[in-house]
Amino acid sequence: LVNARFLKPMDEDMLDNIAKRHRVIVTLEEQIYNGSFGQAVAAYYMRKGCQNLIVKNIAIEDQFVEHGEVEDLRKLLHIDAESVACIIEDLL
């Protein structure tokens, strides 16, 4: 588990170390996928040629999100704990 607190500058040493130790990397964020940290991570590994690495980005699709209770919205958008656990289990 890594808390990536910022997008830029990208901590490439940290990403390289993670890729050496894991074959599956999951990013999770409460924002739109386009332009997200997860998209930047996937692009970094693609540029590095990490072909044996699975990168899964969990973020909000490019859609309008109604206002509501945070937990209800997380569940609706599949970024709640249960949904994330199921996504990760499917990857393993």
C-alpha cells in the first residue's frame, strides 16, 4: 500500500521498486480517470516496457455524478471497499 500524495513530480523510483516486487498494481482514486494519477502510472509503465505487469486503475468514469451521501456514491461508482476488493480478487 502506497499513499501517493502528489502526481507531479512522479516518484519514478517508488514506481520502479513496486514493479520489481509485484506483478499487479492497482491505483484507486476518487476522481475522473482521464488525467488521473492512475492514468499517469499506467503510461509510465507502458513507456518503461513493463509487459509482465498488470496495472488496474480504479477511478470514476467520465460521467455526471449526482450529489448524495459519500458512501452511497462510492458504492454507485464501484469505488467502495467491497467493490474494490472484488476487482482486486478478480485480478489475482
